[in-house]
Amino acid sequence: MKPLLLFVAIMFFPITDCFSAERPQSVSDQPLTQHDIVGLWLMGQSLCEGAESLPIVTHSGGDWGNYMFQRGVRTWSYGRYCDKPHERPAEQFSLVPLTATVNGGLGETIANGLADHLKSSIIESQQDLKARQKKTPHFLVTYAGQGGRMIDELTSVDQSTDPRTPESRQHGGGYYRTSLDDARRAKAQAAARGDSFGIAALIWMQGEGNAGPTGGIKPSRWGKEIPRPAGLHWYRDRLIEYRKQWSHDLQNITGQTDEIPLFTYQTLSPAGEAQLLAADRDPHITMVGPHYMVASALNSRYAGRYGDPIHMSADGERWFGEQVAKVINRVLKLGESWQPLRPLKAWVAPDRASVLVEFHVPRPPLVLDETFLPREQLVRGEGYHSLYGFQVRNSARAVLAIKAIELESPSRLRIQLVSPLQTDTHFTLSYGLPYAGQVGEITEIRTGPVIEGQSTTELILNEKFDPQLKPLLAEGAFFVSNMQAGDAYAQAPIRHVTESEGKTILRFENRERREQKDFDTGQILTAVRGFSFGNLRDSDPEKAIYQFADQGYGTRAGEPYPLWNWCVLFKQLPISNE
């Protein structure tokens, strides 16, 4: 079967320690208000640098008083200084208001959502007028990575300068050294102002670059892929080592004595599981959660083209920055032992007609959300092949039909099956697929209007657009696929939907058809999101400070970003027979 390459699916294999929510306690908290200028040090690849997150949505520094260097949030750049960051001109490091900037295909980052939400949280937590008048810290955000990088290209190992690295991926290196030099520059800037400086948090957004072709981990561009679970353990240990060295080297510069904690997202690759393993082992690493709920860069537009669905839209970057800030505040200021929404255990019910799943829920109760995201579902034969993102498989990896999923308690789900489970085999549970259900059958294909110089095609379907799929329209662009195998497989992003006389009209630009494969009448289309996702979230009431911008897509402009916690993606959680 031809793989679907325009979204990223996580292909996890069994590894039972991934699902433990037990976590060692940190020996100390790093307060966010300890210094006048507080650093938030970012490292990672394309999602961290704001690849294709355009047009930007944060056009000024606002009233929050946070900083970036005159050079910008992205402090590394290819050129004469990339491997000699200490030679960068001093005038590029004056402190200026934090805002989004554009550099070619790079736009909005998580910086403003992150720093501004943290500043808001600190101000709101002050109880009286006297406390509110007390000086609050200014956050300084820097990022020294580059898109497409492996973990050891971003560490002090700096594989990007190794002669075995393909020339197209060498680019001069110096990412790690740049991050350290940024700290020296920040300390000097603070001292010149009579201010103190320290780094409160490290934010890690990398992992896709180490994904192996068969679901394992590639440690380098020339080395062999490490199969699971050894590959996941390799990345887990490497991330822990990185955090320790990064913290130690930055402490030597800033004079801090406490370990600097690291916060990571769950990347859409095998490394996403390894990141969770690292957070379970190192008390100074915290998994914030997944980012699949945000709109992808399929909605971005720049230089006459659209973005890739693996990246985030500008709203998505700023929104996820607020999500990270929420967790940093709870861990570092409120002392919460944070865990993302994640499964704890799954077991077969006594009647063997259903599976029960218990979750760690940051802010109960659980919600099976069908209004913000479309219901994830795939129907094949009897029952659901997947529902709300969940799949049940037997020991032969065959998918078992699901009848329904319902909330059993504020922290528990019941997955009802079409047929009772046998007693002589083992079963696993997975969560996270990109399918949003069937859209309808193609009854007619016609040439659409020319839009901004681009030819289009319209697919006429035999029925009205299912109300269940309305969240797709609220989010923006989405894919449709005929779900056929081999060379018959066709897929295209839909950017315009209308209804007429009980039928649905879907429009796409011809240049965006996958491998220029054509649809045909009689084919049944399935809607597909850019990210693998599921519908399970908690009821976190925290308010965002930013709202969706009017970017010409979707219908959410003016609405605040929701800061619910969504369940981490996982594969093959063992289902106990007891």
C-alpha cells in the first residue's frame, strides 16, 4: 500500500516504561522571578525556528516588556559567524522589544506566546497593589538551532562539521556554541544596565531529524538506524546528557547554582516516545504535551506558495508558546509535578466486550472533543477501524472493530468492541491517526476558476458537507484522499468548500495535487488532517492572552487560543487481560 507522506504518523513499538506516570521529584525549583532579565533558551529544528509560519501574527512587542536581541530571536545564521559566534558584532546584541520577524521562509516562533504568557502569569499571581507595583522580570528569548537538524548536530559534538555529513547539510555548524555565546552576550547586556541575568528554562523542539525509515532512530546521517526499543533508549539517554551539559555550560556562564530545567514538546516522530521516556527518568526534563491540536502551515502563505503540513501556522506557533508557558509557570513557580495527559493502564473488561483505559489527567474531567477538532474516525467493514484516534490490535497486529467509545469517569474511557476479545491472545491500544471521516462520493469533476493565477479543480460530491466535519472548516485547509492503493492513490488540500442543491463542492489548486495524481468519479473521499491526532483532552480552564488572527483561513479569528491539554500520541500500549 502506498504510504501517505503529507502527514507524519508515529510508528511506535511496544515499550512499557513509556506509560508510567511516576516521576522523580526535582530537588529544587528555578524561580521565574529570581533575576531582572530572565532567559528562555530555545533549541531545535524547523518548528522551533518558525519554518513557514507566515504571515506573522505578532507585529509589535506590545506592553509586556519582553526582549530579544537586535539580531532577532533566531541568533544563528549561515555565514561568516556561524562557527565563530564570539565574533558577531556587539551592536547586534542590544535588547529590543520581543516581536516576530521574517527571514525568508521563517516567520512567527513560539517566543511571544511563551514570554508574554509567562509575564502575564506572574503579574496575575501577585495578590495586592503593592505586589503588582513590584518590578517584574523581563524575559529574553533566543534560539540558536536550524531546521532539519539531528540531535548531535545541535550538541557540542556538532556533527554538522563532520566530513561524513553530506555537504548539503554541513552549513558551518556552531549551533551549540552560538547558544552559549548568546548567554555571554545577555549577561553583558544585563550588567551594562545594572541588572542581573539568569536562564530559567531550556525549551527543546527537535526529534524529527533523528527518525529512521523503519521506525527506529538514526544517530547520524552516515550511521545505521538503531531499531526499537534500543533506538528510543539511545535518544532518551542522549537528550538527558544534552540537558545536563547544556545546563552545566550555561551555569558556568551565568553563575547559577541550580540545574536549569528543560521543557520539550512531543515531536511527531519516534523521538516523541523517547522524549517522554527522558522526562520520566530526568527530574529536570518536563514533557509539555503534543502540538497536533494547532493549525498546520498548510494554512501559511508566502512568496506565492503554501506551507508544508509538518510545520505550524503562525497562530499555531504563538498558541503553542502559550501552552509551553503555562506548563513552565506551573512547574517552576507553582511547584507542580507536571505530567501531560497520558495513559496509565488498559485492561479487558470482565465481559471481554470492551477495554477500559485509565489516564493521568492534568485538569479533569476528560473530554472526547468533537467540536474543536473533527472526530477522528476511519470506517472499514463492520464498526470503526479507528475512533477518536484509538485503535485496538491483536497479537497478529490485526485491527479490531470498535463499536463506540464513552467516558467511564473523569479519568477513564471505555472502548466498546464489535466482537468480544478472545482469551488466548494479547492486545494493544494505540492513539493518533490523521483521518476525519468520509466526505462523500465524487459525482462530477469540473474545471474551477483561476485564483490568483492558479488553475483549480472542483470535486462535486453527492451529499451535503457533514456537520461533523465543520471543525475542519473552522481550522482552515485540509486534505481529501481517495484512500486507494498504489498508483491510484490521489490526495489534494482543499481550500474552498461550498454547498449547492444538496451537494458539496470542494476546490483545490491543481499544482497541489499529490504527485499530480487525478481523482475520478465514483471514488469516495476521506478527509485527512495535516497532523495525526485524536480527540481526547482535559478541561484545563487557563486563559490565553492571545487570539486567533485574521489570516484569511478558517473561522476562528478573534477567539482566544484554548489551552486544554491533549493526550500524547502513543502506539501499542499493552492491554492487560486482568
